Amino acid sequence: MRSIDFGGACLAVAALAALPLLNPGEYLLGVLTLGLIYGIWAAGWDFMSGLTGRANFGYGLFIGLGAYFGGFANTLWRTDPWMGLPIGVGVGVIAALLVGLPTLRLRGPYFALAMLAASVVMERLVLILWRYTGGDEGLNDLDPLVESHVAFYYVALAFLVGSAAILLRLSHSRLGLVLRAIRGDEAACQAAGLDVTFYKIGSLMISAAFGGLGGVLYAHFQLQVSPQLFSMQMAMAIITMAYVGGLGSIYGPVVAAIVLTLATELLRPFGAWRLLVYSILLIIALFLARDGLVAPAWQALRRALSRGRDAAPEPLRQARSPGTSA
Amino acid sequence: MEVIVLGAVTSSVYALLAVGFTLIFGVARIINLAHGAFYAVAGYAAYILINLGGWPVLPAMLAAVLITALFGVAVDRVFVRPLRHSHMAVLMITLAISMAVEQGLTVAFLGEARSLPPLIDGKVSVLGVDVAAQRLLTLLVSVVLIGALWLFIQRSRLGAAILAISQDPEAAEYVGIPAERIFALVMGLSAALAASASVLASPFLSVQPSMGLLPMVKAFCIVIIGGLGSIPGSILAACLLGFTETFVAFHISSTWSEVISVAAVFAMLALRPAGLLGKREAF
């Protein structure tokens, strides 16, 4: 079973890696690169919210903080763009700790509300502190991470593959198991002697690290940073990707991010329509496809493939599937 | 003096929003992220009726409140009801609705800010301060509305049913209170309160697609500070926040007043998570 997953992943990565060879043009390659960065965010969001079932409406906070601090480092202190990546990760983790400590030790909706409020107010704060942040204009004239578009595409692909691999690995580890258990029944986890708060804050910090990482990548891809990174619309797009992909599966959101970015890019000239499509997609996913589309599709394909290849006894397959399905 | 009068007006708008938000949480145990959308829908409904429909101001505003209340009931019936079993799904669906409303309004009306005419013109002198009459009216109507809500919940039969559901939904259903209908009613009420805040405040603020977001975030903050589900707590916190923001805007800088609410929330969650008047059972 595992070998099919691995084979599928290799095939997908190989296909993505081969794409630039088809000479798709700078524009399409740029959109694809954006899709890869969204993939990092969707997987990062999914790791915390998909596994523990705690909705995070303020993911933009980590993305924006990562991007702005990476941008400050590059424009003010003229550090190397590559140095921005650890800075972005660090800032994301610290922000997650600061927000998580007061809110995640509580049950109830405090985390969701506080995250939303924090990201909205942070967006305002960026406008208030326009002397340092450039206000609406944001930070401009960042150095590119690598010169050519094709090279950047491969850098983004490498980071996405690395992030997804780490997050998938973690989600199938003991940590991932505990997080899923918290989603199921928080009180029972506590009764079993697990430090629930520790795990929740830890998973938020991991999730935020990838938000910050993606933020810095995005900043050095667009060569500018704007307050929109903090916006609800940004978080909303990522949440939709995670839902369409299939919550808690990590790989589903990644695929959904790439596909949705490509698909909705066609609507770019219409601006608001694009976000309207995301909100309607989310509503549809909530009603019609509770497990998303990508993850169940892959599970079905995998079942079909393994049935064709070897006729494993039925009970054995069933016994294994709960461990691997999300 | 100005701080007191204007602070009271700000507080009253916040209170209207926060009371509706906390009411739906207290009764149906859902966090309604579409609360800001109600605020925006009311503003645009009034705008359409007045500017495109040619209605006089007062009927248009009442109609806008009614339309928003019906919209609230529809949101509850169509979207929230099938997903009520999952907290996260309800959060997501209400957020999706609020985004859809915001983006829908942007598509239909473009992003420009529009304005509503005031119900009454002119200025009134209160405590030696000249205040626009509309602001004063806002304060008065808010106090009356919240008072009426309080009486409705405490004195009427329907109010008793609402209280019963908020205390123990299962027991309430056993004695024959139709929970789903009460939830829809409360959602409508909550939407009507947000709509009233919108039509009262829009003449001196403005009508634009994203108008609901910041007031809604303020409402969250107030509700957390006051204690989730507690109406008196919300009113108290609304006053605290309203006066503090006005004071900071006057004496320090208007830009910084936005940040206070969130700072207060984090301080509150760290020190006393139940809120000023909240019960500890909420978490």
C-alpha cells in the first residue's frame, strides 16, 4: 500500500518537475510557482487545523509576519534573500507561541476568534505604521531569491516537496496520532495524561513555521510585500484549498492548492469574482464533499490499483487501511 | 466632555453588535462569523431602497432591518442547520457566507464607499458639546432596543423559551420547546440588532463591501472581554471599549485606537479567560 502512495507522489513530482521543459511561458510558470507556494501554506494550515479540528482564521498573520520580516531583513539590512527564510520561519514560530499560549490553553472558540481578530488588527497595524511598513504600498524592491523564473520554480517545488514530506511524516507519527486524538475527544486525551495544550501549541508552531517560510518565498517571488497578506481573503483561499483537498490529509490540500490557483488564475482579471468563487467552493465542499475531493479520489484510485495488481485477502486490506487513511 | 458624549455613542453601536453576537452564542452555542455580513447587508439594503428605490429614509431603514432579519433566518435555516453538529463546519460556513456577501457586494457595487442620509439633520447641544443629531439618535435607539431585548427575554413566554434553551438545550426539547425554531428566531433577532446598528451608524460612517469586518472583530473582542454568552457582560465591555477608544482617539492618536481591542482581548484571555461577567463553564 505504501509503495503506491510513494509511487504516486514521485509521479506527481516528476510531472511538476518536467513541466518547465514544455516551455509553458513566463506567465504560466509564474502562476504555477504561486500554486506551489500556496501548496506550502495549505499543507501548513492543514497540519494544525485539519488534524486537531481547531479552525485557524488568522493564518495570514504568520504569512504576513514572515514576509514582512523577511522583507525588512532584505531591504533595510541588505541581508542575503536566503537568510530571510530562517528569519521567516523563526518569526512565524514566535508569533504562534505568543498567540497560542493565551488562547490554546482554553477550550471553546477563543482560539478561532482571537486569531481572526489578531490578523485583522495586524493588517490595520501595518497601515498605521506606514512609516516603517510602507502602508498600502508595502515593501518594494526586494532582491529575487534566484535570477531566472525557471530556477525559482524549481526552488519553490523543492521547498513544497520538502515541506509536504516533513508534514506528512509528522502527521503519521505519534505526534500526528495525538493531534487526531485531540480532534476526536480532547477531554479523553487529557484524561489519558496527555498535555493537550502542549500538543496544540506545538502543532500551531509547526504550522506557522511553514506559513512564515511560504511568506518569505512569496516576498522574494513577487519582489514586494503588501498588507493583503494578512487579509481574511488570503486565509479564506487557503482554507478552501484545504477543504477541497481533504482535511488532515496534507497531500490533498497541496494538490488542491496547485489546481485551484491555476483554475482561478483565469478569473484574475475579474478580481472579486475570484474570491467569490473561493467562498462558494467552500460552501459547496462543506455540504457535498465533507472529506474533500482530492484525498477521497486518491484513496479510490489507490484501491482500484491495488486490486488490479495483487489480490490481497480482503480482511488484511481492511485492517491496514485505518492507519493510512486520514 | 466630548469624550463622554462621543464615547457613549460609540459604545452604543458596539453594544448593539456585541449583544446580538453573544445572544446567538449563548442560545445556539454557535460562533456566527456572518455577523459582519448582516451589518453590511443592512447598509446596502438601505442604500438601494433610498438611492435606487426612492424610498423615504425611515421606512427604508426599517425595511432594511427587516430584510436583514429575514436574511439571518435564511442563513440559519439553509446553511447552519445541516452543519450544527460540527463546531468547525459552522465556523467555516458562516465565514464563507460573510466572504461571499462581501465579494458579492464588491462585484455588484464596486469597492467605493457610499453614504446613507441621516434620519435627522442638524446638531444638538448636550453637556456643552455640539453633537450631530444622528449620533444622539443612535445612542437613544440603541439603549431602547437593548432595553426592549432585555424585557423580551426576561418577561415574555418566548423569552423564557430562549433562556431555557440556553441553559439546557436537551431538557428544553423534552418539555416541548422547538429548538430549531428558537435558533432561527434568535439568529433573526441577532441579525436585526446588527442591522439596526448599521442603519443608525452608516450615515456618519460609510457603506462599503468590507464595512462589516472591523465592527465584527470589535464585537468578538467585546464579547470575549465581557464573557461569552453574557449579555450584561457584553454591554459593560462595549462601554469600556467604546470610551477607551474614544479617549485614546482624542488624547493620543486616532490610529492607535484600533489596536486596543485586540490588546485587551489577549490580556483578558491571559488573566481571566471567562471574561468580566462570564461563567467559567464556557471553556
